[in-house]
Amino acid sequence: MLDPRRHGRERDAYVGRWEPTTQAIAREELGSDPRLRLVLEDGGAFLSKTSDEFDLIYADAWPGKYSDLGRALSLVKRGGIYLVDDMLPQPNWPDDHAPKAAALIDTLSALQEFQVTPLEWSTGLMICVRADRVRSTGSIALVIDSQS
Ligand SMILES: C[S@@+](CC[C@H](N)C(=O)[O-])C[C@H]1O[C@@H](n2cnc3c(N)ncnc32)[C@H](O)[C@@H]1O
């Protein structure tokens, strides 16, 4: 979760992988960047205890997506983005997953504090931008920042 306004500071980006082998690759490739903090723990546990807020949350595991969704959304800064993919049917989905994905699409689509743009592209994305006031122009969201 990268905040370009905070270049040079520590802990500007978090990458959570609950898997030591793949995280070791990320550490090898990106570990020298002082903005990066790699976390290896259950995503739900991380979400419950972090006091940070984020410009971008890409929820690509169960926690923060199919569980702990409200907590993840609450950590998105105003103007920030909550992003999920794999929202279109995938061949590896278990039989009971389609209704869960449909329910998540409904929940995200109904969010009042976010401008939500579904994309029928690739595996199916939902881009949710947090804003005080949002004017929608078709599929392009124009975010109005009340502080600027
Ligand atoms: C769909 S993959 C994400 C892949 C990754 N975003 C990428 O593009 O390489 C889901 C990842 O979530 C991790 N994971 C599974 N359960 C988790 C949990 N409870 N907390 C944190 N990560 C978890 C898995 O180890 C796996 O790496």
C-alpha cells in the first residue's frame, strides 16, 4: 500500500503473504526499499490490530475480502482505493463460492462512502474509491476532495 506522498519514510508499503517461501522472493526482490514492510501473519489478525490507514488496499486473500471486510474498508483513507479481483467465475472456484462472490459484489455496490466501479475485464475487478462526495461520469469516477 504505497503512498507516493511519503517517499523515503519507512513502512510506506505493506505486503502481506502468509507464506514464507513466496515472501522470501518479495524480500529478495524488493526488500532493500525502505518504504516496504513485509508482514507474515494472518490477514485478519493484522487488520484487527493495525492502527494505520492506507491509500490502497488490494484484498487478494480471504481476510479483508470475504471476512473482515468492514474492518478493511474502514482503513482506506479518503481518496484511497479498495480493490478486489477474481469477481467473475473462475474455474478453480469451489461449488459454494459463486454465491459468496455475488454477495460481496452486492455489498460493495451498495457502499455509500465509496464510488464503486465494476470492471468486466480479466478476472473481474471492483475498484472502490473512498470519497466524501463523488460525481459519476459513466464508468469513470471523478473524486471531489473537499480539502483541496
Ligand atoms: C490469491 S493468492 C494472492 C496472490 C498474490 N496477491 C499474488 O498476486 O501473488 C492468496 C494469498 O493469500 C495468502 N493467504 C491465505 N490465507 C491467508 C490469511 N489468512 N492471511 C493472510 N494471507 C493469507 C496465501 O498464502 C496466498 O499467498
